[in-house]
Amino acid sequence: MKTIITGFHQDEIKDWVTDLSCGHSRHFRHNSPFQIREWVTSPQSRDTYVEFESECRLHPHVVLDL
């Protein structure tokens, strides 16, 4: 389900987590070379992603039987 990034916080091990408008959250880790997300490492870069659309993987996919 598409949702909007409303902010960021760090979890208990200091990884960055997005706050989503649906009420859920999603980790965005920079763990090179496996996950290249350098934008999470600076406050200015994270701020540019607030209000961006993101996918929430916690919502079930709805399949319509037409």
C-alpha cells in the first residue's frame, strides 16, 4: 500500500526508521555494500524525503475478483 513518509526516528540500535502516514514504520538502513542509502546518514538528506510516497509492506494486498 502506498503511504507518505511523515518523519524519521532511530530504533534501539540507532538504525533509521521512517514514520509513515498509515501509522506503521519502515527501516531504511545504510549498510554498505548491501544497502546503499547514504541519504539516511544526514539530517538534511532525510528531510528531503519527508512527504515522499513510500510502500508500506505491512498492509495486506487486496486482490479483486472481477
